[in-house]
Amino acid sequence: MGEAEKKQSGNIISDETIAYVGILAKLELSQEEREQAKKDMKEMLDYIDKLNELDTAGIEPMSHVFPVNNVFREDVVSNGDNRESMLKNAPEVKDGSYLAPKTVE
């Protein structure tokens, strides 16, 4: 048995582990679903073991694959104060504000 095969066979998921994960996830799994979950978890752990074999010395950690820059523009007033022209559209105005009917008694 090769080194890689020994490493992969180390990831054995027990019935107790599946039951515990089911409790944490609040899942009710049938026997067939438990067996499939065990297989899936083993495959995931084997894949993680494979990734851990990669030489990452000298590689800086990153939070995103692409460089992330602030894409927002500066918050600058571009249309000025058009209060008077906006109030011209109001049906009624009082003290420089829109006058609306009272809705709460």
C-alpha cells in the first residue's frame, strides 16, 4: 500500500460521527442517506488531505482571488440645492416644506 493510499484510508467516518453531525445540523437521515453522507465526508476529507500536500511556502494568504478596490465614487453634491424648484411641484407648501394631510390622529 502506497503512502497516499495509507493517508486516504485514515479518513474513516464512523456512524457515531454521522449521528452527531445529524444532531448538530438537525437532520433526520435514513440509513441510506447516512451511508451517502459518510462517503461524501470521507471524500471531502481526502480532498483536504490532498490539498495539504501542496507546498505553500512563500505564498501569501489572500482573502480574494482578484484585487479588491473601493469602486465607489466620492460623495460630492453635483445637482446643488434645487429646493425652490422642487417645491414648485408641490400641491401645497408651508414654511419651505411640502404640506401633506395629517394621517395620524
